[in-house]
Amino acid sequence: MLARLGLNGIRWLTAGAAALAAGLAVTPATAQEPIKIGFGMALTGGLAPNGKSALLGMKIWEEDINAKGGLLNRPVRLVYYDDQSNGSTVPGLYAKLLDVDKVDVIVSGYATGMIAPAMTVALQRKKVFPSLFGTGINNEFKYDKYFSMIPTGPDPKPAFTKPFFDVVMAQSPKPMTVSIAAGDHEFGRNVCDGARENAKKAGLKIVYDKTYPPSTTDYAPVIRAIQATNPDIAVFCSYPPDSVGLIRAINEVGFKAKVIGGGMVGPQATAIKQQLGPLLNGITNYETWVPSKTMEYPGVNEFLTKYQARAKAEGVDPLGYYLGTWGYAYAQLIGQAIDGAKSLDDAKLADYFRTSTFNTILGPVKFGALGEWAESRMIAVQYHGIKGSDIEQFKDMNVQTIVGPEKFATGKLIYPYEKAR
């Protein structure tokens, strides 16, 4: 039986402890002091559905790597705390990880709003700092030991909505106007900065451009204000709670732009797909990976088999297509850097991140400027034909179509939005 000890949300797990608890002989790898990888993760609060899914992916990697003998002939232990989806908790958590827990490596938890405050600690301590799904974090810091696990490429802010705008502007009649609404948080502002850039390059007239407070609970006034400007395209840059509120309000108000979506976090998660059901029909939004043959990389199906067998008991996204896969691929990245550098030294790890190509279950990863991916792999997906909340319909591509970019596309955009309702 595996030993589990806890204090304020921390979980310790080592291959050595497991072996001792089972009364087994300890191998040379498990006899060594474990390599401790420390991070905060959103396990409660608005970001928790994605954070918990990412964590399960990382835990499966931890078990897989320890079954192979660990790294540098030492077992690996993930050491983590709940950041509560609250950026103000983050600096204290990372100080504790470094000063009390004495972790060897720090990595980020999930989401831009949690990564930015952790980045300040990494900078102060001169630590290598991989991050999970941060948007444009290093644009300001320009830190040479930062590396971002998100497929946005070297220009992350516009990358979220570039496939969206590219496919929309190929339609006939060509849209002329766009509205842009963002949650007043770091992610919302960053992604809508990029949407604004894409809109201007496309020659669109911006007829609405405002933020709403993160505390907003009634989104109908936001949608009515946008509706009054009659945009052809309506772009939203939102976190999960507001994405749900916005999509419900769009349906309640009867808002019908030609294309709606863009940069909404939330619809990628299975639980939110089930919660919204047919209300999602017609929405065109970013995704980072879906179960399409055009994105089937080696190892991903084997991972999903393990993940889905455990998801219900762990209380996480039952399919794991969004942050489950990315959590595992993120951990693969960290493990390959440690193994490749043959060191836990931050400068050596940073050099390895900078110069190497990593093989993950979500495809090859190489880093470029500011620690972002050298090339973007973002996609735009349109939801359609969703009936009820049955999870089976979300297990394949029957109710979602990759509409761009062309190399990943599985079909064409249903245009305008109303035709997919």
C-alpha cells in the first residue's frame, strides 16, 4: 500500500516509500534522495477543473518515470500546494517550496494569472522556470531561464485567435466589423491585445472594445451592449467562469453575430462541454489538442487509456483532452531536460531547454524567442450538432470540427453562426 502523508495540501510520494510500505527490496534508484519538483496548482477555485486534470497527467508521468528508474538514478517526487486559483497565494507557496521543502526544481502551475506571480520568485532566485499555459508572460520579464509549455509559438498574444481570424476572413461575404470583450485579468487582457492586433491586420473595424470585472456574475448587460453595436464577429477572451456566463447570456439574449468565440477558456473542458451542451453549437474557439487523426502523436492514446481509467476516482475531467494531456507532456519536457542536461543546475537546465527538441505525447517541442515555442500549433474548432449532455458525443470529432489551420483541418466553418444552431 502506498504511503501518503499530507500537510496543508502537500502530497509526498516516493518510489522508495512505496517499496518500503510494500515490504519490497529497495533498488539503487529508490535508495537515493528523490529529485523534488515543486509547484503550486489550482485545485480549488475557478481554475480547478483544468488544474486538477493537469495534475493527474503529471502524476501519471511521475509514476511512469519512477517505474523506469527515475531520473539521474534517483526517484522523482512531485511536491505541490493548492494555489486556490488566486495569484496572491503564489509567491508564498514558492518561497515555502524553496526554503522549507528544499525542492530541486520549480515549475509553474496552470494559467497565466498564477504563473506571473511565480515568475517573480523564479527571477529573484535565478531558477529555471518552465510554465504551463501562460500567455505572453515573458514579454515583459524577458527572463532567459523561462520556457513556456503552450503551443502559441513565438508571438503568443495574437496566436490564440490567429486561426480563428484566418478562417473567418476567408468567408463570403467577408465580415467587416468586430467586437472585443475581455475579462479584466491578465489572460483576458493579453489574449484580447492579440485579437485587437489580428483584427487590425485583417482590416476589420472594431465597434466595441471593453473589459468587464472578474467579479461579474450577470453577463446579459455585456452581451446587450455588444449586440447594440451589431458586429459581424464577436470575440471574447475569458476564463472558465465567465466563459460559461457569457455563452449562457448569448443564448438568453439571442445574440447572433456571424461568428462568435475566439479566446474563451472553458469550452475545452469536458465538464463545461457537458454543462453547456447545445448552447455551444455554433461557437468557434481556440483549442490546443482534440482527438483528431490530424493530431494523433505517438503515445497520446496510451496516456489517455491510463488517464481515463483513473479520472472518475480522482474527480477530474473524464476525457483529459485538454489539460490532462498537457500535464503529462509538460512533465515529459521537465524530465527530458533533467535527463538530457545530466544535472539539476539551473544554468545547465536552461541551456538544454534552449537548444534541444523535446519529444512529447503532443508532438515535438522546440523553444525559440523568449522561451516560447519556435512554431505555433494552435487550432480553431467549431462546435455543432451537440445534443444534451451525454459524454459519448465528445469522445470523437462528430460534434466538433477543426476549421483551421489547414494542415490540421477536419472540415469547413459553418457560416454564419446561426446555421450551426
